[in-house]
Amino acid sequence: MRSIWEYDSWLTYDVVIIGGGIIGINTAIECATRHPEWRVLLLERNLLPTGASTRNAGFACVGSLSEIASDIDLMGRDAARNLVQQRLDGLTLLRERCAGLDIGYTENGGSEIFLEDHPSLLRLDEVNDLLAPIFGCATFSQRNDLIAEYGLSSSISTLIHTPFEGTLHSGKLIAALWDLAARAGVHIRTGAEVVSMLDTGTSVELVVRTTHQELEITASQTVIATNAMIPSLVPDATLPEILPGRGQVIVTKPLTNLKLKGSFHADEGYYYFRSLGDRVLLGGGRNLDFEGERTTSHQTTEHIQSVLENMLRTVILPNHPDLEIEHRWAGTMAFTTTKQPYVGNVSPRCVVAFGCNGMGVAISSNVARESARMLMC
């Protein structure tokens, strides 16, 4: 049995957001700042979010040439351009929200490397024309002079560069957003796993498991922002298909005379790397085993790790034969078949938000704003 003090102060809220990652924490901030009279609770099942938000590469980007060309073929010109606009708007909103806070943001531009001819290279003018209304100038340009300047392998045939890309420190970003949420009055509880929920028509009843007990929490409405884990809470809901995708990452030990600067894409975005101080971070390889990487497991695999290491030594850092790997990890992204994010109701009082499709840093602020807008006022 619970005391009246527990019910009033700890177990009853206007909004409960499930998931403390970048979509969930931004949604909590949106709710608390739009409705300061609301009691807003954020529940994170771990001590810190461990899906993709603190396990990504920290790219603040809108997409590479080959990715956008592929998007045009998948969804049409207007939808592809709109998706780029959403990413840019999301990055702008995120930077405005974190203004004055240390999130490790730098803007050294981004590049895409090609080891051989690729159809997207013939579409450079097409993509630049498409994006001209957004950026006001050519988004991408061929800059083969940067191959040697960045210390990359001479086996790279073409480098496409854009000034409209940055990087940040994902851990600092989430810490800053959690701090902003707490300042806005959001109640944050970690180690709290939601194991079931029910929309009764007048409220949402949640069963929350902690280390020592299960609690029942009542909310007027709720947002589920657990990304690829959403089906575990709403398995019968009518939702677009949620496809998990594991992203594996390696980071080198500090390197001397590192020339690499900025962020990089390869193979239509399936590989991505960046400078990280005097280290290099490299991730990707999901396309080597789509079925095997369609998992929520955070185990790394020997095959993909070996491919990443080989790429690091032969293509990215050919002049650093003594490089060593210091960190390895994996995270879980959520993909939709349309490559569009999804925000919608699974019941009158329950909203789900997911599907950043590997662009969580860029697009999550827009997704969060739409999630907050959909809640009943």
C-alpha cells in the first residue's frame, strides 16, 4: 500500500515520457517549457540512455551526396528536400536550445569519400540545384585536394566536401539536455523500466520496475520514446515497421601528427568517421550483414570489427601504421522503411516517436517538438 504523500508527490503526473535518449529528453523539455504547470516525469530504464543517444558518432549533419541522391530515388525530389530541411531545422533548434552550454560542437565541414566511380557523382549538380533554396549556394563540391591534406589514402578517387556539417560530443549533449530538463522542472528517474502500460480512457496506468520493487504510476498522458524498443511496450499497435539497426564503432588511441579534420561518410553513409581530438572514430558496416545487424544487442562482432580496422589502417590512416584501438562499442538505431521519422498516437493518451534513421542528432528536436504538440492540452 502507498501513502497519500507518495501518490501526490511521486506517483501521479500530467505527462510521463518513457526513454531518456535524445528524443525523450527533448520532449520532456518541450512539455515543461510549454506547460510549466504540468508535472512532467522522464523515465530511463538504465543509469544513462544506452540505445543510440550516447553511443553514436556525434555527427551534426544533413546527409551526404550519395545518401541524398538515394533518398531522391526512394521518396522523390520534394520529400528528399523536405527531409534535408527537417534535419537542418532540427540542428538549428538543438543548437539554440544548448546555446552557452558545452556540447563539444565544432563546424569543420564534412566530406564523402569514394574509392571508385559512383552514380551519385554524376548527380552533383542535380542535388545542389535541389538544395539551393535551403542553403543558398552549392551544398557539395569536389575537393580532391583535401585527400592528401587530411592524410587519407591515395586510393581514394574522389572527395566531395560540404561546409554545412559539424560534430559534437554526444555524452556532453545528453548531459546538457538532462540539466536543461531538470532546470525546467522535469522529474528524472533512472533505473526505472516501464514493463507495462494501459490507457484506461481517463489516464494511463504504468507499471515501473526498479531494483527493489514495482511501482504503479498514473499519468494523464504519455510519450514512448524508446526507439527500437517500442514494440516491447506496444506490440499490437498499428505502427510503421520499426527496424532496429546496430551501429558498431571503434576509436583509436591518441595519434601524433593527425591531419584528419571534420566528419566523413563513405558507401552511402554505411561508414562514417571523424576526428575526435587527436583520435579517430570510425563506425558502420551494417550493410555487410543487414539481417545480423537488425538487432538490439550491443555486442560487437568480429567480422565487422575487422572490416572497420582494415578500413582505418588502409584508407583513413595509411600513414599511421602503429595505430591502436582503444575503445569499441555498439548502439541501437531505429529505422523506418520510408526513411521518415514517425510521431503518432497508439491510443488517445499515448504518443510514440521514433525513426530518426541514423540522423538522431539532427532530427530529434523536430520529432520531440511534434510529440509535445500532439499531447492533449
